[in-house]
Amino acid sequence: MFHFIREESLAEALKHYPQPELIPQRNIELLREMGLQAVAQRLSRCREKGG
């Protein structure tokens, strides 16, 4: 999965994350907490919307 973000947006977002290198780990933990069914439902909705 790819996420495209403009450089200015990325710089602004990083101001709010003191340890941006931990973002992938936080994302993994969030997905595990959500559970497979919830993640699959969200992915399905994205596909339905063409995105």
C-alpha cells in the first residue's frame, strides 16, 4: 500500500510527531488492535469508493 503526501504536508505533520521513526510501529499496533475483520472492512470500503 502506498500513501502519497506532499513534502510540505509531511514537514507539517512531522512537527507533531517527536519520534517519526516510530510511526510504522504505532501503525502496526493500531491495526492489530483493530483486528482483521475491521481492517478488511475498511479496505473493502476503500475499494468500493475506487480509492
